[in-house]
Amino acid sequence: MTNQEFLALDDKAQLRYLNEEAAKGVSFNEISAGIKMTKKELEKIGFYYVKDKFMQKPMKGYQTTKRSGNEEKN
């Protein structure tokens, strides 16, 4: 999967893809190289790698440009 394809997915699909790759035994370095993102870049969009599994922040902070869905609607 390319970087643009990965970023075009919604959050749930991104998390599913990352965890499917990890479940296949692919290392974090191989996964991040495949989507051309560093650990810092993944953290910036709300994904963390913990004990052979990816986790997502429940609420995204100020560092991301993606909407979390919790914004106030005007």
C-alpha cells in the first residue's frame, strides 16, 4: 500500500490495515517503510505501536490535521 492510499483511508481502516500487517509477522520497520511514514509521523496522526500491535489515540490532539469527529458543530 502506498502512502497516499494509506492516508486516503478512514481511521478504522488505517488501524485495521496496520494490525493486519503486524499479525502477519511484519515488523514495525517494514510496515512503516511500506507506507513511507516514520514513527513520529504515525504518532502525529494518532497511531502508536505497542507490544506487536498498533493502537489509536481515543481523541486526537492539536498535532493532527484530520478531524476526530468530536469538533463542535456550528
